[in-house]
Amino acid sequence: MSQSMRVCVIGAGPAGMSTLYHFAQLPKMPEVVCYEKQDTWGGLWNFTWRTGVDQYGEPCHSGMYKRLLTNAPKECLEFTDYTFKEHFGKDIGTSFPSREVVLDFMAGRWTNKAGRDLKRLINFSTVVRSVVYTEKTESFTVIVNDLKTGTISSEQFTHVVIAGGIFNQPNAPAFPGIENFDGRVVHSHDFKDGHEFKNQNVLLIGSSFSAEDIALHIMSSGGKSVIVSWQTNAPNHNWPNGITEKCSVRNFTGQTVQFTDGSSAAVDSIILCTGYKTLFPFLEGRLRIEEKTSFYQRQLYKGSLFIPLAQSKLFFIGAQEQLFTVTLIDCIAAWTARFIMGLLPNESKTTKEMQNYSDHWHGRAKQLKSIPEIVAFQASLIENLAGDTKYGMEYAQAAPLFVEWDKDRKAAIAHFRDHKFASFLSK
Ligand code: NAP
């Protein structure tokens, strides 16, 4: 280990915390400094009542809502070295716990299993303003802003790990006439509770996970009706009464939405469930990931190492679209910590070899069409990473659970959470 090695981790959500956790597991740990703009760890799992900006005037990071339950079984979210049963001392019953339970569980691993005080590595309420790389010194200049004191300082690092997440910068496309819509227009990032839409007819634009969840929340909170407008493929869900699917929005006139099939409807509010942008605005341009979203970013070797920066010093954790979420992220973090510390001797690849590897996975990712295909893809990526690190091979065993979960969702979207799965990690 080089004496001067200094690693900057940006973000203390699940991705950043997995990175700190895996550094802490190694026989020797470099100097690691983590910056987190929120006052606490947990990233998007923290709920805030605020929308728009936080108490410091910074964009609110988390799009968490009040009554969120996980949309994937918790048995797919637990760790080989820390399970829900171990954390709570018993089987907690449901497979789809609330956000509070998930955060408590994850914080339990970070506190009880890390072997050192990870909080001491984190500068809370500190936002990273800029990251610039200098070839000559082979180091990064990171400008950070302490939001409590207002202090701005410049730090030097040999390595940077970007773990800020990809679900915090809303993608908010415009639609003709929406600027004159006579009602509320909001992005799902700012959705807090279905009760806000009581007695309303609500249009959701987008038909993915946020739309599903929000449609159900609104109807169970006294909403009159919800229209889910899809763009590419109709979800064809077996919705409960009051929720219908429609094709794309063509335009708005007053409170009326016109769809591309020529039909129309009067609605009171619009929620853009149109996902997020993969943006890291604090990075100098040449260090940014080009692709908007992908199940495998072409520029990232092993889903982590930023290939265009030849010296192998910049890493992204959790920059992929997810199904396996925290377990895939954990495997990528384990690989990254070991790689940075030189513990993966077979990984001294040329840029061309790294790019060939990434092109292969990226090519496979582009072919994915269904949830079972995505599940199989991510399970094989986990196996590939675990083959290098000897960590996390078990996570691939979640694949059949995800396939089962997908069948449940197709059978009845309002009832898939009734299924209780068995843990393959705690018996
Ligand atoms: P997402 O999965 O990226 O989906 C974005 C949706 O917006 C897609 O349906 C997409 O349609 C649509 N869209 C994008 N641009 C559009 C446009 N110009 N016009 C019309 N539609 C457009 O985003 P998300 O649903 O917000 O989910 C983000 C993440 O949060 C996921 O990982 C999800 O699992 C997670 N989440 C979890 C929970 C939970 O745990 N309970 C709840 C909500 C979300 P196309 O696919 O046709 O492009």
C-alpha cells in the first residue's frame, strides 16, 4: 500500500456505505474520507418532509415517501454477513418492510459488523462542489463545502469513488400545453403521501416502479381515479378498480390530457413518474459517464472502474439500473475496495482488455427485454465479480426469488406484497 494513498468516497448511502464497509474489512485500510451532503447516512432511504431544497438550500437528495414499503422482497436485500433475522433477532414476518425497517437494518450492518466506527470516516452536511483530475500529479482536487459552517476547502486524493446514487436528479420532460395545465404538476421525487391527492383524478406519466407504487398509494388514500400513461410498452397490470392504463400523452388543453390514440381525460393533478438522470454535475466533463441509464455502463470496467481515465483511479458504485440493488452494489463495492488496495492481482488489464470486457457486458445489457432476463444478467454479473473477490457468490441465489416476485406482480399488482419469501441466507 502506498503511504500517500488517500481515497475520497462521495455519498454515504447504501453504495458509499458498502464501499466504506468493504475497505474496513481489509487487512489494511488506506486513508478514506467520505463526504455526505445530508446530516446522516442512508442516502435515499432517509425521509424528508421537504421538497425542492433542503434546510441548507441544496436540492433535496431523497425522493422517499412517507409510507414506502420495499418493492422487492427483503430476502433479496440482505447480506451474506448480516441478515434481517440477525438484526431483529427474529423473523419479522413480511417480505416487504417499510423504509424505516430497511434503514434500521442497513445501519445495523454498518454499526455492528464493520469492525470499526464507519461514522468517523464521514463528513456529514458536506457537499462536494467539484472534482478535477490532474495527470501530472496523478491526483484529484476535490472542492468541498461544509454546509453548517459555510467553509469551502480544497482536498487532494489519489482515488475517488462516486457513490452518490442515480435516483436524485429528476428527469422532467415537457409536454405540449403542460405549462397551461390548471392543476398541480409534480415529479415523483417530490411525492410524499397519497392523501395529497384525495378526491382527485390523477395522471401519472411513466409506468415503471414509481408509477405502480404511487398509483396504488393514491387509490388507497381516497383518490378518485388514476391513469398510468406508458411510453414504450404497456405494463398490462391487473390493476385494482380506479386505475387504468393509457398510451403516451400527446398534449394538454386546460385540465384535459389528450393521448396519442385520440382519447382524452380531465385530470386534477399530474405526477411525472419519468425516472431520473444519471448526472454528476460536480465532476469535470471528461470524468462523467456518457450514457443516461443502463444495466451496464459501457465506460465502467466491472461496473465500477471508469475506463477513460487511464490511470484507474476513478470509480462509480451503483451507477447501473438495478433489480438486485444493494447486493449487486455491495459486490461492486467489495471489488472496488480490493482493486484499489491491489488485492486483485489478476486485474492488471490493459485499457483495451477492460473495454472489451465492458463492451461484452454492455452488449448483453442492451438486449435485456424482460425481468427474468435482467435477473439472469445481474446474477451472472454478481457471479463474475464474486469470482474475483471471493465475496458475495450467494447473492446470485436471489435470482429465482426475483422471478417468482415478477410472476406475483403480473398476477395482481396490488397483492404481490402478500407473498412471504424464505431467506436463503438465514434458516
Ligand atoms: P424508472 O424505472 O427509470 O422509470 C421511468 C419511467 O418513465 C419509465 O416508465 C419510462 O418509460 C418513463 N419515461 C421516461 N421518459 C419519459 C417521457 N419523456 N415520456 C413518458 N414517459 C417517460 O424510474 P422510477 O419508476 O422512478 O424508478 C426508479 C427507481 O426507484 C427504481 O429502481 C425503483 O425500483 C425504485 N423505486 C422503488 C420503490 C419502492 O421500493 N417501493 C418505489 C418507487 C421506485 P419507458 O420505459 O418507456 O422509457
